[in-house]
Amino acid sequence: MTSSLRTRLLIGTIGGMALLLAGLSVTVYAVIRHALVAEFDVSLTSTAEILAASVEFEAGVIDAEFEEQHLREFNDAEQPAYYQVWRRDGEVVCRSPLVGAHDLPRLHGPVGAPIHSACRDPHNHRRLRAVGLTFVPRTDPQDQDPPRRATEQDALVMVVARDASRLYGQLAFLRWLLLGVAGATTALALLVAAVVVRRGLGPLDSIAVEIAAIREDDLGTRIGQGPLPGEIAPIRDRLNALLSRLEKAFDRERRITADVAHELRTPLAGIRATIEVALTRQREAGEYRSVLSQCLEITAGMETLVANLLMLARLDAGATTLQMERIDLAELADSIRAPFAEKVAARGLTWENGIGEDFVVHSDRVSLRMILSNLLDNAVEYTASAGHIGITARQAGDKVEIAVANTGCTLTREQAAQVFERFSRADAARGQTGVHCGLGLALVQEMAKALHGSATAEVRGNTLTVRVTLPV
Amino acid sequence: MRILVIEDYRPLRESLTKGLHEMGYAVDATGDGEEGLWYATGGQYDVIVLDLMLPGVNGLQILKAVRDKGCGSHVLILTAKDTVEDRVRGLNLGADDYLVKPFAFEELLARIRALVRRGYRQKHPAIEIQDLHIDLTTQRVRRGGKEITLTPREYVLLEYLALRAGEVVSRAEIWEHTYEFHSTASSNVVDVYIGYLRKKIEHADAPRLIHTLRGRGYLLGEKP
């Protein structure tokens, strides 16, 4: 199997054509050869029949006296012809003078059926054609009462041969002619087909050149803007669609990398500035303590960020394992409050767990805990002072819907639609504590998906409600 | 010299405020875009240190508003965005300098000093007025070769007067450029500190350096 489309097309068309031409040539040659040989043989047979008619059977004796006009041909040394007559038992009755001491092949068959054959001239080895005629000699008609009429027992074999080199020459010429014509036609067709195939495959080459020119840092280009053949247009469309998807994916990667760099640089700048400012002069031990604890606080924020990024990367790669178990939702919701208790109290927020007792879901405890924890974290972060945070759950068919609502939301509907995007803080900046970087809700959504559920956000008045729907 | 820090990341904002304050600068700081806009367009800041990603109003909007209003403040952009487009966009909107996070506090200080000097058309990092020598970088002051020790507050007052040497500077201007917005002191402290400064840099057998022009303000250098 050749790999080049061009070669395959050329071999296919030219090979097929050459085969057809060969078949046609052979047929034409066979028909013409048959006709010419048959004509030659007919003339030879008629000569043989005339000669045979001259042989008489006279009182048991063979009388082979041929008339002068019939013998003229057999005496021409330039274009020799030969005859020879045998008895049935193989005894030679007579032979034409030019045969000399040689014998012609003895072609004998049933009476009246001529046998044709090719043979060689015994003198100059030219090609001859011969006819063998087995016949019963004629009884002399003038003999009114012959002692015995010739019977099958007296049958003679007559072979007449004639120079056929002209015939064979013509046939040889015909062979060469047909071979030459077929060869030349094939060669010409190869040239024409090469040009046609090259032009036909031209659009493929130009597309290949365009594809080769695409660089990985510029995926905005689209290939095959001009008109293209119907077979290639779908390939172009698919490729362009693939390019679009790649471009989007690359853009997203680039944006996320820039965001990650930004999110890591800001706390780094914080640590560095804090330490450098502390080192500008001698300070009290208490001041150093406060600087160190500030740095610790910043690193804790960075740890959370890195952990969230890792978790997102794992969720993206589908590399999380789930351990499904029965979970008391109200109990779980209460257990995640502790880390936020201080913040909730400091900002005068109220918290209400509205999940009924014995509300059980079948889910992965670690993931569900992270979902609730992130939802609560987000709510505490963005609720205005003295606001209210509520968590509720309800069963809807074969789904469980968990909702966390907080007051003091300043998001518009459009902004609410973007809260699940990575690094999308409502207004591109941090919340109250300066450690939020817009990954929490992205994580919630990805984890909900990993649990075969979904997450939505809705703003009504100044209340933001984030709902997580999970299978029971 | 009065500086405004607009940075939404609390630990960084607090450290910068503390560091700059300790260097004698009067520092106002905020983490909110709208509040920052209000400060920036309302006060007489020598330098505004501006983060770009802010809640409310973003940094570039504040920069544009400051420039549209014709405030003379120099703006130093402080951001984690370091692409060429980001820098060019900031500078094209009228920023005077650009520093990418994380940065060395020393570098930020040096850039702020340079911006302050630029604001008073002072290219040399040291000022000489008669036999008074002020090194703006090391904040060391000498008169007649003798080292004079000043408190940060006194130094800032002297630096401001020196940068505007030969001009009459009103008490209100001194107040605007050396005291924070939330300062509890009244503008009378300016007179008190001028008194302290005089005691340290002037003595009986040398010509006066700080002149009081009644009802108009103070003047450092030779009286016109």
C-alpha cells in the first residue's frame, strides 16, 4: 500500500488503462490473425483440392499427372510451393520437384477434412503453411467398366505447402504496431494523468501549507478562506472548528496561568513588604511577633490558594475518588461552622441551620464537606456586617437541593452568572479579608459535578442564593 | 511629604503604610476603589501608590479621574500584572512609574523619593541652602559641616521647606503635605514644629534660615 494519494491515483488509473489496452490489442490481433490465416488456408486448400482432383485411380494404379497450369507455382524457386502425395501406408507417390530429397510433414486425417499446420521450408527454413488432405482418388471416368473402383483403402494423403513468410511478416508488423500504440498511449496518458492529478490535489497541498504556517502562539488564523472542492471543504471546516476549540482552551489556560501568577505574587509582595519594613529598624520583641504572625496569616492564605488550585486540577483530570456513604446533612452543616465562628461573631452576622433532623443524603463526605465549607466561607466573606446567612435543604424527586443564602449581596444578575468562573471575583478584587481570590465557588461547582450534580447562583434583591443539586 | 496608598490586599497595605509612615511620610491608605478615588481627587498628595485590581472602581479608572481633574500628584502603579501591554496601558493613561509585585521596599522608597523630587523639579538627590546640606536619600542634615539630628517629623517639615526653598509656603500647604487625613493634630502644630526646627538648625552666630512672613507663612533660604 503506497502512502501517497497521488501515486495511488496514478497507479490506479494508468494500470487500469494499460490492462484495458492490452486486452483490446490482444483481441484485435487474434481476430485479424485468424482472418488472414483462414484466408491463406482457404486458398491453399483449394489448390490442394484441384491437385487432388487430378489424381486418378486407374486399374489399381495411381496416376498423378498434373496439368501444366497447376504446376507453374510449384516450379518458381523465388516463391516456392511444395506438394507431396503419399499412400496410406506411407509410400510416397510423388512430390513436387523443389521438395528434393526432403519430406514435407505428412498431415493425414479423416477423408475430406483438410488439416492445416505451419512448418519450415526444408531448404531455407522460411515459414510455410501446409494443408494435408486425405482423399480417395478419382477413378478414370473414361473407363466404363473398371476392374475395381477406388475405395477408402486406396485413400491418398496430399500435403501442399506454400511460403507464408509474408503473412507472418504482416502479423509481426501488426503485433509491433499494436504494442507501440498501446505503449505510447499509456505513456501519454501517464503524463496527462500526472498533470490532472497534481492539479486535482493542489487544494490539499495549499491547505497543508496553510496548516504548516499555523504557530502555537497564534491560533486565531483560519485556513482555506478561498473556494475549495466539495471533498475538502468539510475537512477545512472540521480543522477550523478544532482550531477554534484549541484557541479557546489555550486562552483559558493563559488567563488562568496569569491569574495564578497574580494571586501568588500579591501575597508574596505582602510577605516581602512586611518583613522588609520590619527590618528597617530595631524593634520591640512584641512587634516582631506581630510581624511573624502576619506573615503566617499570609502563608495560610497562600496554602489555601495552592490547595484549591490542586483540587481544581485534580477535579479537571477526574483524578478524585469518591466514597459514597450515608450522611446526616444537618450534622455536617453544624460541624463546618467552627472555623468561621470568630469571623461571624466579629462582624455581627447571624447564622441559621434550617436543615431538618434526619435529613440523610448518600454522598462522599469529604467532597460534601468541602462544598458546604466553601459555600459558608463565601457567604461569610461577602455578607455585609450584621447580615444573615441561612442554609436549607429539600428533596425534589430523586434530587437533593442544598441552598446557602446570604444578605448584603451587591452583585448584578450578570455578575451572579459569573461567580462560578475561576478567579472571577464579582468586581475583580478581594473580599473583606483580602484572602479570597475567586476559586471557592469554582471548586463548589466542579465538586458538585464530580458528585454527578450541579450548582447554580441566583440574586434576588440583596440576597445571593447558591444552590447545589445532588442525586439522593 | 504626603502619600496615598490604594491597595486592596490588607497585609501589603498595612505594611506599606507602616513603612512609609516610619520614613516620615504622611500616609493615607485605603483598600476600596471608591474611597481611593475620593481621597485621590480630594487631597494634595505628592505620590499616589495605586494597585490596579480593586473592588468598586479599578486602578486605571482612578488614574484617569486624577489626570482628568488635573491633580499634580505623581502616580506609581503597583501591580502583579507584568505584561508589556499592562505596563504600556498604565503609563499611557498618565502613570509616572510602574512597579511589579513582589518588589523590594527599598526600591519602592527610592522610586517614591524620585517622584517627590520630580514634583518639585529637584533633580539632585541633595539640597544645599547656604551652609545647610540635606541629603534626600539618607535623610541626613548638616549645617556648616556639623551633623544635625532631627526627628522624622522635623525632617519632613525641613525637606518640604527645602524643596520649595526661596518660596513663601503657607501653613495650610505645610499641613496638607506633611499630615495625614486622619491626623488628630491641629494646624497649630506646624508652628510648634517650626520652632523645634529653628532650635536645631539655627544658632546666634549664623544667619537666619527660616523666615516667618506674618500672615503669609514661612520661607527657607534668603528673603527676597
